[in-house]
Amino acid sequence: MKPWTKAAVHAAAFGLTLALVLLCPLTAKEKVRDWKRGIVKDTHSEIVYAGSTIHKYPEGYPESSSMPTTTTARYRGYYTVVIEGEDRILVTVQSPRWVWSRATVPDVNQEIEYAVEERTLYFRAMNGTKEYKTRVSKIVRKMPQSKVEISR
């Protein structure tokens, strides 16, 4: 029996890896979340100065000359969404990870479905399939409504 060549081993490893990558999503179960209904009460966006970056020109300038540099300001956007549920009010803050990313901010007074797991909030449009993930920054518990009698 002939030993395996290096190329055959690489091809077999690639084929096995490709098969695993293609089959894993088929066997993964959809996460079951406890979806609740809520209404988006308020949204707010804010751009904050996040520092600056100094860019130096490439090598090739003589050491005696001053090295030309440019400075670029960096800003970061934060988006706040307030969601009112049946028993609590959730305040979330999200910030896109990449420069080309966009935050998902639903419309005010839009009814949504949300689920909270630890400090992470998942929300989607009513009967929607696309889930969005954000961080919960504050949870405010609603007080039960009490009847107040006014005596005259």
C-alpha cells in the first residue's frame, strides 16, 4: 500500500473541513427566545469625539527634513432606543462596530417584539424574521397602578 502524498492529505483535509462547514448550519437549532411585545417610545443619536489618528508619510524622506504628518479626527456614533414593555422600560445603547456599519434604529411608536438575555436585547419587527442585537444599558421596572381616592 502506497503512503499518502502531501497533496492528497491537504485535499482530504480541505474536503472534510468543507463538508463540516456546509453541514453545521443544517444541524444547528434555532435559539428559542421568550419574545415579548413592546413599543418604541423614544430614539436618540449622538456623535462623540473619539480621539485623533496621526498619519506619517512613508519612508524616503531625509532624516534632516521635517517628516510631514496629518491628523484625522475620529468620531463614534451612539444610538439610544427606549422600549416600553408590559412590566418594564428598557433603555438600549448601540454603536456600530465598523465604519461602514449602520445601527438599526426602529421608528418611534413602532410595535416590536423583544427578548432579553442577561444584558443583551434582541428585537425584531412584529412577525419579522430578522433579529437585531444590542446592549441593555438600563432597566426600569414599572410600578403597579394604584387607585387614588380624592376625598372632598
